[in-house]
Amino acid sequence: MIVTEYELRANWHKNKEKLIILPPGSVITPSARDFIRSKGIDVQIEGNGLQDLHKTTFSTAAQSLSRGHQLKPTEESKSHQDTQAQTATTVMNTGTNAFATKNTTVSTTPTAAPAGVKPEHMTHLRAGVLVTKTHLVIAYRGQLDLFQGDLVESQCYFQQAGEEKLILHLEEISALCRQLMVSEVKQEPFQWSTLLGLSSEELRERSHHPKKYYGIDHTPLSYTHGPIVARLHQLRAKSREVELYANRAFTAENGECSRTDLIQALNRLSSAFYILACEVRSRMTQEGQCQAKKEVQRESQQECLKEAPIKRVAVGISNRHIHLSQTDLEALFGASYTLTVQKELSQPGQFAAKETVSLIGPKGRLEKVRVLGPVRKNTQVEISVTDCFKLGVKPVIRDSGQHEGTPGLKIEGPAGIVELTSGVMVASRHIHLHPEDAQEWCLKDGDRICVKVESPRPITYEDVLIRVSDQYHKELHLDLDEANAALIEASSQGILLGV
């Protein structure tokens, strides 16, 4: 028979007997021996005296040692007579055995395993401590393992959904769960400072007030929230289940908890998953509103385009060129230098200057690159993708004036060299419109539309930027690569198709 701490604790409190009588061959687990010592319980084998608790198997009188006193002969005789009266199987109850369980029948056949062999129905709680596999702490560990499996499965799901940020959040939570397991097994305090970048107090605060932080009310879970939110709520429910198992394992009958550190961390896990779900719902709501707004704008523009005649625009080809600031102009051509007009461009006030410069990149250079005037606040180089490859710089598409994230290069002029750290771009394809034209076509500055170019090789260009100014003349601008791809001719025109 195997005597475990769990059975002792479950039944000893009923009568708090000071003497436990065991059949020959009984095995007392180490944790059960610790419990017996802590409660001052005497252990006697049937027909023998009190036992030395340093032993774990008792089957013969030779293994029975006195702890400083022996039972009187009359008591031993009475104990032996009581033992003889027992049947082949001992039905344990609180009247005859302090650790008996209700309706439990235990065979009196010796169950001691060979030396060094662990019984299959038992496992190590920790080094040197055997318990049954139904022990509450073992059950808690199993739930924590299962939860970590759910986290990995969810990461695979989020990867397919393109939710890279959620994958990183779950990786952080997985690391915390692994540390929870280590701290419990080693009986070490569990310490943590932040999760998802939030402290324990912040996690609790945000999970209780989602409207304040995420613009989302506390609402019942619904299929309308989508599969990502549903999966996060599944993880939240599982974390709460693990927390319940921890409470069962580490909370005594009197309400005292031995591992509040673990339970507090598990409780905050539930808050973390709720916060993630609220963040996803908030993002989806904003994206939905933005998409709805775009759809309204698109429908409005489509209606406007249907009602009006076909909208045609002339095509202008923009070869590589550079706009210079006054500071860089003087560095390249000399102090107080001013540009010389060579010819006026189609856009009012813009001109091609006689001056040219050389562009020098990591892999090559471009000679005689035309300077366009007038000077601007910041220097800007506009080249094609083919030019980028020749120079050895990364092709970055940007709207004019947006230099963030663009590469730089060297600019060489007759009077000096300028080291440009940013401002080299492949200009976004765009249409210049006067406000009157924009109003007639139901367009505004910043809109993006599709344009079909009529040419020997017709091409429809998407994401064409609309730029509106009273200084502009109606014209579609394509760079040299885009124009060559469509075999643009002098008579080629673009037809606006809508958003």
C-alpha cells in the first residue's frame, strides 16, 4: 500500500488521530513522512511496534524500531488481535484509520517497489519527493504545460493572419509562463516587473477601463469581433483556468495561500489577454471607419466621373533632375550664385536652368543632371529606378518634399561637392491640377486615382497622386521609366478612371 501526503491531509483532519496502523509492506512517500513528523503522528505496522520514520517500507518485525518507548505487551497483543480480525482487504474509514478515504478499498498485499524503482502511478513533485499523479500541484503543472501549447498554436494561427505584433506579445507571455514553472519547481519567489510594457497596476487599470484607453466598451464576446479576438479570449479563458488550478494547489482549507506570487502573475495574464483583445477591436474599428470613409469618397468620385464627360489630361515626361537650396547652389557654383533660365516649363514659374551637376553614388555616377528652378528650401534629387541601380542607391518612392527615409549621395558642381544625406527619390506619379479643374472633376489635393494612358502600349497607372494649386497647369507627370514602358508619344493622353 502507498501512503501519500495527499491522502493523509485529506483524511487526518477528520479525527486528528495520533496513531496510524498500517499493513505490512506499506510504502510512505517522503512528503507523507514529513507530514507525519510535523503533526506528531505515531505509525505502527500490524503486529509490530512503533516505526522509525527514516524507513519507507515496513514488512517485518525486524524493521520495527522504538522511538524511545515501546507499546506494552497487552497493547501489542490487543493490536495483533485487532489485526487478525481484519479481512483480506482493509476498508479504510475514519473510525479505523486517520488517512482513509471514503469508499476506498486498499489491498493488504505488499506494494513496495524494488529499490530505486518509482511506481508508475507516482511522480516526483521535486527531487526526492514522490506523490501520486493526481496531486494538485502536478495537476497545476499539467495545466500550465497545456496553456503553453495553446500559446504556440495561437502563434502559428496569428502568423497565418499576418499578426506579427501579436506573435511577439505571445512570445513574451510564453517566457513568463516558463519562468512560472521554474520558480514553482525550485520553490523560488517569482518576480516580474512588466508585461506588454505595463506594470501589474497598469494591466489591472487598463483591463478595467477599456473605454478610457482603447475607445472600446465592455461588451459580450461576439462573432462580429472576428477570429483574432475570439482566439485571444480563448487564451484568456485558459489562463484563468490555470489560475484556478494554482489556487487549488497552493491554498489551504483555512484560506491561507503559500504562492500568492504565482497566482497574482496568472491573474494579470488574464488582464493582458483582455487588453490585447481590446487593442485588436479598437484597431479593427478604426480600420473599418477609415475604409467606410474611403468607400464613400470613392462612390462620390465615381458618381462625379459618370456624370461628367471623359476627363483627359496631357502627359509630361520627367527626366532625371535636381532642385537645389540656395546654400547648396552656392556650395556647388560659388557665393551669391543665381540660376540662369534656359527654358520655361509647363508649370507656371518653373524653369529648366542652364546649369547641370554630376550625381555620385556608391556604384557609379550620372553626368549633366539638369538643375530646375527656382531654388527650394531643401535640395531634392528626382531620378528613375534605372538611375538608382546605376548609382547604387536604394530606390525609394516618395511624394515631392517628403524626404524621410530617403537615401543620399554626392553632388558635384564646378565650385565644390555637396554631401547629401537624404532627398534622393523616385517621385510618385502625379497629376497637377488647378483648383477649378479639381472642383470640376470632384477631386482634391492628396487624392489617389487610376489613370489609363492612351499610347501604342496602353497602361493603367494606379495610385496617381492629385496635387492641387493655383500655380499648377493640368498635366500628368511620369518619370522616364514609366513613360518608356508605355511607349508614350507627344500625342499621348491620360484618361481618369476614378479612385
